[in-house]
Amino acid sequence: MEKKMSESDNVIFRKATKNDADSIFRVLSSAFQLIDGDFKWRNMRGLAYNATESFLVLCKDEKIIGTVMISPHWLKVGSVNVLKGDVGEVAVLRELHGQGYGTKLMQECVRYLSENGFHLSRLGGLVRFYKRFGYVPFPRRYYEFLLNDVKAGASTISPDRLINLPTEHEKKVRLYHPVRDWQARNDLYDEFNKNRSGSLVEWRGSSPPTTGEPDPNALRFVYDEDGKVLGYLFAGEYPYEPSPFEAKVTIYDSAFDLNKPYAFTALMAYVLRESIKRGAQRVTARLPFDPLIQKSLVDAELSYSLQELQSSIASNMMLVIDFKGLIKTILPELSIRIANAPNFKPFSVQMSLNDQKVILKMDKASIEYKDNGNADAYLICDMTAFLRWLFGINGFDEWQVGVSHSFNCEQKKVFATLFPHLPCASGPWG
């Protein structure tokens, strides 16, 4: 893929090749003013050299002057999967800032996403810049566990004394073994996230790795009861706190047998204790906002807060790339859900998102997609409302800001059934 953008500027937008790694890292170093050897330098160097072909580059006179990285992620919406393009490392050589190359880079990036089957896109960055390309600020969700002293009357209780981990459970927590535990971990992930909207569809090989040993320094643990892994928890440790939703210790992946939530709370308590030993003042976790998780934490006497962070200057942002394609993709899931709707008179609705429109004709047994024609009702929504409904962050009946429609009471109940509030994942979309 190569696109010449301007004869006068001799600017070309193309996919990167393995030979571009040095030039990509040079642009990243310049744009982000990386300091040799520090955490961010190592991270971006790893991307430039290990994920080179995930980059798209902007070239002027055959020299790479700009980069953008696109990571394809399939996300669940109930029983179906939609394709999200995660955009990152948007960079232009510092000496060329302010000359419009960043704008050209993002215009071509969005075009590339549209032409290559992506339904959605996500990025994090300066709102006033990225909203010019259609992106809207979107929240991040996470759990926060504070690890500080608690005042109780005249007493001060240290955080390690607040974390309840019975000895019989502590004995069953051990380090994750990348060979022996690989299949058990994958099975737990798949069952835990089965039909969980917003969760990441993992693409992995059919065979476990043949080599590898537990890393004693890594925060990767399993709960092993009589030789059966009932849960796992993986966390990362940063040298500093990168952001409000990424503490020094951040839990990024966990799953457990839904009938054995004590496996999860034992792992949580164990990691919280380990975090205290490593000097963390708090731990954040990208866990589903699921009532089972919340009740399990309360029952285990582990204090937490649920955070929904909506930034304004620099923010997580999302964009619906292909509304029509997205609706077509989720139709099988909507057809399953509509069977649970109260009895209703068949009707059609024109759904509009920005300048994209679709018509859905629905009855109790099915939903039919149409590109055009007349409809009995209309629904107009902004991108924020639709994305909240899509992943079940809020139900249709809960979130009506940025929405107008002509539904009667019966039709509103149908859409509340199609787009309910769900115990969705919290990380992959934010």
C-alpha cells in the first residue's frame, strides 16, 4: 500500500517494512524527546524494532518524517466480534511540527482504517487535535485499591493488616508457569469472557510454548487447588505511575472459575500484599465492572473504588469508522437478544450516526438490515451514546444524552432489550 499525497511536497504515505526500523525509531525519539535508556525509550524502541510492520509511515523526498502504529484488535459484542484499530505512536519529526504533516498523517490513517475493514478505532491523545478526524473523548474504567494507613478511632491500621488472606488460600497461590499453565490459563480466559462485551478476542497458537520457567520477579500468579488452576492474575510493575489508571502496579489480566470466586479474591489479596512490599501506594485493575467481582471483593473484605475517568485535555478517544458494517456484524447478536423482548408490533427504524444511516426491520423472530427505504421510526444518536450501548457500558434506557427518537413505549422497550446494561470488560476499549 503506497499513496502519493502531493506532487509539490513529494509526500508518500505507505506501510512500513522491516528496513524502516531505524528511521521509525529516529522519528519517535525526536517527536517524544526520548531519554536514552529510560522506560519510555526502551518501550518505544521495542515497538520500532519488534513491531515494525505494524507502522504506517509518512515520507517526504523518500525520508520517513512521520509514523503511526495500528494494532488490530477484535472485541466481543456478545456472541460476535468487531474489529478495532488501536492507533498509537503518532509522531512527526520535531523540526517539522506545525507544518501540517501530523494532519496529513491522521487523515491517511483514518482512510486506511476505513479501507481495510475496521469498524472502530481507539487512541489516546490531545482532544483538540484528534477530534478534527472524528474521534470523541471516551471514558476509561478501572478499579482502584488504595494501600495506605486507615484511621479507626484512635488507632491507625497499616494496609498489610487490612488485607485478609487466610492461610489455607495463601498456600494455593503460586507463580504462573508459562508451559504447564498455558492451557489452563487460556481455558479460564475463554470461559470467563464468553460473550462478555468489550473483551479482547485472543488469537493464539494451538500448542503451548515448549520452554520457559516461572519468573520470580513477575507479578503473574495462579490459584492451584489440588492440581487444578481455578484462577490467574497478571499484573505489571512500572518504575513510576504512568497515569491515573496505571498505578505503579497495574493488573491487566485476570480470570477465574465463576463458581469459585474465592480463587480470584485470594489472588487479589496476594498481589496487594506483594505490591505493598514493592512500595506501591495503590494498585489499579482493568477488571470488568461485574457484580460478581464486586460482591466477591466485599465478601473478602478488600476495599476498592470503581473509577470512570473522563479526561478533557488529553483523553482516551474512540471513532466509529464504519457504522453500516458494524451494524451488519452485530445483527446476529441483536437477533438473539430480540427474542427476549416483550411482545411487540413489527416495525422498522432508521438509525443515524453522523452521516451514516441504516434501516432495521424487526419482528420477534429476526432483524433485517436495509440500506435505504422508508421506516416507521427514527433514532439519531451521537457516537458516545452508541458506543456506550454497543459494549453495554450503559443500557439504551439509561443513556439518552445526545439521542433523539420517535419511538413509542413499546419500541423503546425493544431497544432497551437490544442494548442492555452488561457486565462488560473495562480495558480493551479504553
